Amino acid sequence: MKMKTNFKEPIPLSHLEAGQRGRVCTPVGGGEIPARLRDLGFVPGTWLEVRRRAPLGDPVEIELRGYRLCLRTEQLDAVRVEVEGSHP
């Protein structure tokens, strides 16, 4: 019998809206978080928050580990996150 869970599939970080929090997940299927993003602190288990987006949606301001940075949406597609409140 298959157990039912309330976990949602991780989504690309680029899909989070301003004000949403999430936790960086381990990539599945043999994928990796790009080295530059790992160096900036995007490692599995790290909590982050999307602070705001530019008027046309790009770049995105992210807060993690006590600092803020702006990244392009295409860079954020490589990072998967569990959205806060998506699990029990």
C-alpha cells in the first residue's frame, strides 16, 4: 500500500513570488547546483526568501544567510526549492 504524503515536489526558485520563503533542495536526477551559486550559499538545506522582483520580473532579489543579492531568472532555474508551508 502506497503511503500518501503532503510533500509537494520541489519547484524552480525562479517560480517563487516576492515574500515567499523556501528551502534549497538536493537536485534530483544527477543534476547539480552550479558552482557559482553554491559559492554564494545556495546549498541544500539553506532557507531563503524572495524579497522583490524588478518591474519586468528580472532580476530577482534573494535573501539568504544574512545577505541579499540579485540574480537573473535564468540563473535561478537551476535551483530547486521546497516552499515554506508545503510540508507538515
